[in-house]
Amino acid sequence: MKNRTAITLFGGSGDLTYRKLLPAMYNLHVLGKLEDNFEIIGLGRRDYTTEDYIAIARNWMKEYSRKQYADETFNEFAKRITYFKIDISNVDEYARLQDFYTSKEISDHVYYYAVAPELFLTITEGLRKYCSQNKAKIIIEKPFGADLDDATKLNSKLEEFFGHDEIYHIDHYLGKEMIQNILSVRFNNAIFKGIWNKDFIESVQITVAEAVGVGTRAGYYDKSGATKDMVQNHLLQVLSIVAMEEPKDSSMDREQLELLKALKPVNKVEDILVMGQYDGYLQENNISENSKTETYVALKVEIENERWQGVPFFIRTGKKMATRESQVIVKFKAENSAPQNMLIIKVQPSEGIYLKFNAKKPGTDKELQEVSMDFCQSCILENRINTPEAYERLLDACFKGDRLLFSKWDQIVVSWNYINNILAKHKAIGSPIYTYEQNTMGPKEADKLTDWILDLE
Ligand SMILES: NC(=O)c1ccc[n+]([C@@H]2O[C@H](COP(=O)([O-])OP(=O)(O)OC[C@H]3O[C@@H](n4cnc5c(N)ncnc54)[C@H](OP(=O)(O)O)[C@@H]3O)[C@@H](O)[C@H]2O)c1
């Protein structure tokens, strides 16, 4: 056997594969980061030949790859790709898949679960039954399970079959350039390191606003909602990076976990949570009649530890909002009743750091004016070209066996516990889901939590 390596994309004909995974691998190919004999196998039910599949992929690459598309380079890249038609919900179909692997002499595998979470267990069963001789790593997409029970069941099956260290829970927010930059900014600057605590910080806001609606994800989304789809994973992961203690070594697992464990359990959910649904959601395809699924959530999170006692963290996310913007805003306490300093970390689409502070107005004795320093990272063409996309960075890390930027099972458990408790309380007291207009920043009821800020430019 030639000991070939392959990535198998369950969901190879899906949105994530076309827009993110194949472009990420194209970039890795261009950079020479894929082994010579590395293969890409796209799985789906659609009746494609490999040629059809490559033709579709070519168009997506032109649109989505970071590295400039070139026919010759793509043709070389395309030699790695095979499309394999299969119904992955049928466990016995995996016998055919294993025959295919054997015919290609592939022994080292990365299985990427880029499908709806309902299929995760079946895939695991199919691989266990027919493909157990293979050496394998698993990359698994969010949401990891529909709730904690579901996630636990899934995790024990995955660990039993693949082993704890071979499971890579992907949270692409952890691969984003500016999320990583939070670590550099926090821990390598005396001006921030010393004041990153309750004595100087009044509050923190984390916003992930999406301008799009549910689109083609309606079937899944309607069962999930914004809290499980975004808060349980992305927003709590970002929050943990903003608030954790300084990691003692190159791993930040322990510090993130400790922070998540310190989230204050919620008592009166009506005081800290506002949910909304955009006007027109019920008319979208594949949404159940009278759906009560939230497409917007705003939440006040408190942290019970010495660093953050009494400092609220406000997080919000929603669809069909007025803008597509992800930002972390740190609001400092006022000095001498002057306007508050603010640090804004812009995560996407623009990337950068913006600091607002006070200075003397020229020509006056003491009058203050608010001034700013704006480091726009993504305004520099070279930065844009040289910055890997989140999926590119994470796939590369997984191929190298580097688990640093993947979320960990113990963190997922703590996050699910926190979110389950909130959702159960919200349901128990029959809290409302407020309708909000499209192209706004969500229901006005969320203003009772805080004065939300976005983009001070
Ligand atoms: N899209 C994103 O930007 C994004 C971002 C973050 C996370 N995710 C996560 O990634 C996963 C996939 O999302 P997506 O947006 O790519 O979904 P999608 O566009 O709906 O694609 C679903 C994929 O699953 C395949 N599939 C479904 N049932 C199958 C079956 N029985 N047998 C074989 N293939 C089957 C479909 O193949 P056929 O169509 O050929 O049947 C298709 O390739 C989800 O867990 C989602 O939460 C997506």
C-alpha cells in the first residue's frame, strides 16, 4: 500500500464545502502545504461525475479563493479531487466507500463532518462498521449536538471509535485572524495587560451581526435558533478568549475552561436575555408554521471570578440585521467624568483595532475632545493577501496534528450547560420572542440590557 492521505468531505456538495473548504484547500495547495499524494474526496447524493464536480468547484474557486485563481494551478489541484456519490444515512453504503478507499490505496484519513448534525452519529456508525482499519482524524462542524445529552452521546461514540485526541471540534471563529490577535493585544502590551480587569473596565460588548437571513439552512436553523447556532459555540468561545487568564504555556485550554466554568448561572432570565425573530422569517421556505425560533439573541453574561466580578459582558447576534459586522468592544471606566475610553477589536468583515481616548482640544486651556487611533489591518492589501482564511488555518493545523485552535470537549460541556439552563428557563416562563424589522439591529427591547455600540468610525 502507498500510504496515501485523504480528506473525505461528508457534505462535499454543500455550501460550506464550496465556499470555504475547497477554497481553503486550494490555497494550501498553492502554498505547497498539501502533501504530493494528498487526495480530496467529496461525498454527496447528487448525481455528479467527478468532472461535473470539478467544473462546479472551479467556478467557486474563482469567486472564493484567497490566492488568485489560475487555470493551470487549478487543473493541478483538481487532480487531487474525486466525487463519490453515496447516501451517508445508510450505514451499509460505507462498505462501498471502504472499497473505494482500498482501490485508491488510501490509509490515512481525515473525515470532515460538514453535514447537518443529525447525520453525525450515522456517519460514525458507518465508519466504525466498515472503515475501522483506517488511521483517522475527525473534524466535526458545529453545532456539536442538539443539546448537552445529544452532544454527550455523540462524543462518547466518537471517542470510543476514534479516540479523544483524534477529534477536532471546529469553531471557525477560533481561526479568525483578529480573534487570535486578541491574545497578542491582551498579553503583549503593557498598556492593556495591566488594565484588563474590573478596576478599569466597565463592560464588554461582543456583537456578531449577520445581514443574511436563514437562506438554504432553514431546515436546520429552525430547529436550532441563534442561541444554539451561534452563542453556545462562537460567542462563548470569543468571550472566553477576551476574558480568560493569561495562558501559562502554548495551550490555552485550561484558561478557557476555567473562564467558562466561572460564568454566573442565570436566575432571572427575563433580566438578562432578549430574543427576537425577524419580520418575514415565517414566510421563508422550510420554516415551520408559527415557528418560535429566535433569529436574534442578546444576553448579559456575568463572570464570577476576581478579575471580572461585577463587569457585565453583553453579547448579541442576529440575522437580517442592518450590517454584517463582528466586533468586540471594551468600554473603560470614565476618568474625572471625561468620556469613556473604548477599544474596538474589529473581527469581520474589516479587521483592525480602534482606540478612542481623550485629548486636549487645540487652542483651548483644558477643553477635552475625543480622538481616536485606528489600525485598519485589512486596509493593507498585503495583509489581506497574506492572511489565511479561518478554515485554511484550521485545516492546515489539523493536518499537522495541532489541536490548539480547536474547541475542546470539556469546554463544549460547560457551554452547553450554561446555554441549556438559559433556554430551559426562557421556555419555562414563556418569555416572548420579539419581532424585529429586517435591516435593523434587532428588537428595541434589547436596549434595556445596555447601550449597544457598533462601529465608531
Ligand atoms: N455553510 C456555512 O457557512 C457553515 C458555516 C459554519 C458551519 N456550518 C456547518 O456545516 C455543516 C454543513 O452546512 P452546509 O451549509 O454546507 O449545508 P448544506 O449546504 O445544506 O449541505 C449539506 C450537505 O450534506 C449532504 N447530505 C445531506 N444528506 C445526505 C445524505 N443522506 N447522504 C449524502 N449526503 C448528504 C448534501 O449532499 P446532497 O445535497 O448532494 O444531497 C450536502 O452536500 C452544518 O453542520 C453547518 O452547521 C456551515
